[in-house]
Amino acid sequence: KIALLEASLNKVATSEGELASLKSEIEKIKAALGLTVDVALPKKEEKK
């Protein structure tokens, strides 16, 4: 889903500055999701 979102944003953004800004935000989102997943997985394993 993130890859599709990134592709859509790349099409919408026309200037390199906008692209850099959007990609930076996407990386922040990916990092946040990664941390959320890392934290959530051990909790699921403990419930098993």
C-alpha cells in the first residue's frame, strides 16, 4: 500500500523539492509503522 501511495505522490508532485519532501514524510511514516509492528508482534507472541 505504501508503494502505491508513494507512486501516486510521485505523479502528483511536479518539482524535485516537493518530491524530496514527500519522500521524507513517507520514510518517517515507514519508520513509525515499522516501530509499531515491532512492538505489536511480541505482544501477539506472548498471547499465544
